[in-house]
Amino acid sequence: MKITIKNPDYLGVISGGLCILHCIATPLLFISNAELAGHGTPIEWQLLNFGFVALSFLAIRSSAKNSSNSTVKVLFYVFWFILFGLILNESIHIFHLPELATYASAFSLCCLHVYNLKYCQCEDENCCVNDQ
């Protein structure tokens, strides 16, 4: 069974936007609830991070297949790997990085989806790559 996404760029923008809201809301929720703040981040909340990354990967994979710009295709994967690395680092605490890096990578993916939607669309998976 093959799953296809009709408008992967829309999915990417929505996924990225929700990811950014989730990242912004997390510290606010735990600061406002001092009882939870002392116990660390619940596993369910951390799993949302990986849910957004998985959804984002599905969106960029489909968007890259239908993009006419090879630079955009590469940037989709570069920013996705950066975002995945940042979220993985946040979960296993290898080293401390500012949250701004996560916001920037998620925002960059959203912007790439908007750009791809507006300027780099192919009608099907067999379009020729035409850098603009």
C-alpha cells in the first residue's frame, strides 16, 4: 500500500508551524507549572518532538520529489537533518544549544515549503530538474 500526500508543502508548513508552537509552549508550560518543572519533561511531551520530525520527513520527501529546483531539494534534507539532530540532542542531552537553533531550523523548513509551493512545483514525480 503506497501512501501519497496530495499537497506535501501544506503538510510541511503546518507540521513546522505546530512544531514551533510546541517548542515555544514547552518552556512556558513547565515554568507556569512548578510541580512538573521539578520532574523533568514527560516522555509523552518528548515523543511529540519526534512525531513532528517524522511528519516533517514525510512532507519533505514528497515535496522534494515534486520540486523543480535541485537546491531546494538539498536544503529540505539539510534542514531536516539539522532539526532531527537538534531534537535528538535535546532528548539525550549531549550538549547544550540554545532553543533558537531548533526554532530557526523548523522555521527554515516552513519557508522552504512555502517557496517550493510558490516557485518550484512539478506536475508529477517525473518532471525534469530545472534550477531557477
